[in-house]
Amino acid sequence: MDSNAAIPPAYAAPQPVQPPKSRKKMWIIIILSVLLGLFLLIAGCCTLLYVGVKKAMKSSDVYMMAVQRAQASPCAISKLGQPIAPQGMPQGSVNEANGAGTADLTIPVKGSTGTGSLHAIAARENSVWTLTSLTLSASGAEYDLPAEPGPCQQ
């Protein structure tokens, strides 16, 4: 045998294969994308719920009756200025069933010279709503707004 003959290299044990760094980055991007998508989905659902509730409250008869009474009230006009308009999200509840119901709403309002809130309590009998109480809170005081326009009554 020739001593100058090339000796084949020794067989080396295979090294464990590490995933490339780009594959790790890809998984991180996928996970972050899924999380962002879930966040946007939840935010969208919450926004739709908020808008739906706000629209339902503002379209209720009690809401419209309370705002109209405040807009016609000399007391409310003297405290808030004209025009009086609802502002923001109403709070409270309107419950109806079989022509009867109750409502308790607080409605933020704004006039040319001030802001306040209307607190309306109403009852429904035979499918007809009646405001049993309407109070304007403005400048730290509360004023009753009766069905018949008149001066301020605390």
C-alpha cells in the first residue's frame, strides 16, 4: 500500500439541527399577529355594543320626551342657555313588557351657557309612557321640570 494515498476522513457524528433564527422570528410574528387580530376583534365588538346601546337609549320615547321637555322649559333655558341639546352617553335603564314598563335615565345635556344632566323617571301603562319625574341638575343644584312650563322649582 502506498503511504501517500489519501486517507478518507473519519466519519463524524451528525450535529443536532438547530432551527434557523428566521423560523423562530416567523413564529413570533405569527403569534403577535394572532394576538393583534384578537385584540382588534374584541375592540370592534365592544365598540359595536356601545354604539348599539347608545342608539337604543337615544331612540327611546322616555329619552326623547325628557329632552323635549327640557328644551321647552324656561327653567332649563335660564340655567343652561339655548339651544339645549343632549351630549354624551345616557345612563340608566328602560324596561318594557306587554304594554307596561319603567324607565330611569340620566341624560347629559348642554346649553350655550352651561352643562347639566336630566334625571327622568317614567312609567308605561297601556303602551303609553308618562314622565313621573324630570329633574335638571346644573351648577350644583337640582330643579324640577314640571309638565307645564314655569319658573324654576328646587
